[in-house]
Amino acid sequence: MATVAPRPFPRRHLLGIEGLSAREITVLLDKSEKYVDRNRRVNKKQSLLRGRTQINLFFESSTRTRTSFELAGKRLGADVINMSAEASSVRKGETLIDTAMTLNAMRPDVLVVRHPHSGAVNLLAQKVDCAVVNAGDGSHEHPTQALLDALTIRRRRGRLGGLIVAICGDVLHSRVARSNIQLLVAMGARVRVVAPPTLVSPLFERMGADVHHDMASGLRDADIVMMLRLQTERMQGAFVPSVREYFHFYGLDYQKLAAAKPDALIMHPGPMNRGVEIDTDVADDIDRSVIREQVEMGVAVRMACLDILTDHLSNAAPADAGAAE
């Protein structure tokens, strides 16, 4: 009887970066690398997921993430259906679990889910038979954003280990920050979070990041400067005195950037608020800003995730139904 080789990514879902090994992260990044090259060809369409159904279920508005997941699925040949909370039975009072059970009865192959509440995607994944990808849940995680950021850095710097990465801004409410810290620490990078005291948590130090409240010290000799927006939609109360004062102390301009390495890369997951967390000239610096490159990497990363998770699903034994997320 032939033995089945262990899978390089032995997980049923992608719900977060937490718990992934450096090897599993590398598998996802290496697969993404192949799709970067594929996406730069004239003919981008493949039939890898022909006959498969992908449902993008977004309970929060999104432009970059939903569009890139849609592109990713279609370029792989999947039948892609986009759903939003405004157009679903959630508006009529249906619970998340009932929604999950309804969709599960339609037998999709992949659910891509964004939800405003932390842990909601994990709950939904427990109620369906298909693969689930977390496209962002509250302030918890956004795994594919961290993967595309890592891919962007690795392509530009050739490595992740040993680099100094400063993540600046509203880290308290940022799922992007949480996923990035976990990925970068797992891959051997040195991570700093830079924010006013009201926008950090002791959690980040426990995750392996150094906390700074001053841009000059936080950006000193940094290889990568990753800016985050103020997530006012998640704030209950006042966390900063004013937008003007926030930009004065924490907005990235060339004066603050001078503390970083001369060739430090500038990143931002979007959407950007110019003049709040980043100056326009810095954001558009063609030599150092990789913000548009991050968007390109997003499609490749999401193609890789859909490829790997559906391949796993098609070859999984029945006993794998409760495999680790």
C-alpha cells in the first residue's frame, strides 16, 4: 500500500498567522512567488480551480482585499460569488451560524470571510465543511495581509530574518499589526511598534515586539517602516488629542524618516489617510515606497492560499475534517 507524503501545509483553514511555523509561512511565500511571475504574463487565466466555487462573504466594506480575492479566484478558474452583509439575510436577523449552515448546504469549496468581530471567522469555520480564509476579523488578525507584506519585503531585501521592522501608528486596533508581528517574529525579524501610549497594549511585548512611544527611537536604523491608519471606526472615545497633533508627532515625513536606514522601505496596508499618518511626498517616493507593490503581491498571495487550501481539501481523508486551522 502506497504511503501518502506529508503535506507541506497541513491545515484545513487559514484563520491567522498565530501558530504557523516558519516552514509553513515559507511554503505560502514560495508558492506566492510563483504566482507573481504568472500574473505578469499576458495570459493570466488558469484552470486549476475549474469547477470549484469560492464565496467571498464580507460583513465589512473592503476594496483591496475583496477585489484581490475575487481576481485571485477568477485567475485560477474558480466560480466566484461575492456577498455582502447588506445583501444577505443577516440584515433580516439571521445569525452568523445560520448563515454558515445555509452556505454550507450549497457546498462551496472555499469561503473567504471578513467580519467586524474578532473570532467570528473561527466560529464560522467550525460550522462548514469547506476551507475558510480569514480576510480580517475585528482587531484580531488579517493573515493574507501579513503574508503579502512579508512577500514584498522578501522580494526587495532577499530575507526577513535579522531585519528591523518598525510598525507605526494605531497598533492597538490593527489586525494587520497583530498578524505582521507574529509572522515577522516567527521568521526572525526584529519588530518594533511605535505609537502613543493610548494606542499600544502590553500584548505586543508578549508577542515579541519592542514598544516605542517616540518615532526617533522607534525608527532608528530600521530597514522597514510600516505605517498604519487611525482606525476611528473601532475607537470608543478619544485616543489622540487631534489629527493635526497626531501627524506632528507620529505622521511619517522625511524628517522622521531620516532616523531609519537611508534605503529603508516605506509600507502601508491601505487605505491611506494622507496628512494623518503619512505625508504625500513620502507615500509617493518612487525609490522607497512599496505601497503599490504590496497591492500587486496581494493577488499573488491570495492565489497561493486558494491553491494550497483547495488542494488540501481535495486530497484530505474524511478523518481530516477537524484538522488544525
